[in-house]
Amino acid sequence: MITCKDIPQLANMHVDGELPEELQIQIERHLLQCQGCAFEVRSIEQTKSMLAESFPRQESPASYRERALARLQAGLSDVLSPPLEPADTQWALPFLRDQSA
Ligand SMILES: [Zn+2]
């Protein structure tokens, strides 16, 4: 008997068709009755088909993302590290506050 608890560990193999037919049928039966697990298995199916589509490409999404990120960080480095405040100002502030209190 398949329960919701079993689905996460079986879903991957189910999508790949690696389970015994009897188990596949039990899972299918559960998915018909359980929207939550059906959604989970469907999202695994979609992820797998997306991965399968992107594999034949010469440029993997990961390396493209890495290079895009590196470019972004290079472009933002000026913004991310603003010039430091003059030390005078930083130390003067608490000092001024003490005087006015
Ligand atoms: Zn379920």
C-alpha cells in the first residue's frame, strides 16, 4: 500500500520508469486519489524533461549562469563597495551626541 510518505522516495524512480510494474500501478493509483502527490510527481517530471532538453546544448545553463553572475559582480563592484566614510566623521558622531545630551 503506497502512502504519501512513500511518494518522495519513489517519485524519482517512478518518473524514470525504474520501478516494478506492480509498484508503478500502485503509485498511479495513489496519484489519482491524492492531488498533493500528483503535483509533486508532475513537477519532478517537468524538471527532468527540462534538464533533458538543456543537456544537448553545448553551453550548460550552469556555466552560462556563472559567467553572467561574474559579469554582474564585476559591474556592481563599484556599487557594492562604496568609498569608506572619513574616519573623522564616524568617530565624531557619538562624541557630538554625548555633548548635546
Ligand atoms: Zn499522497
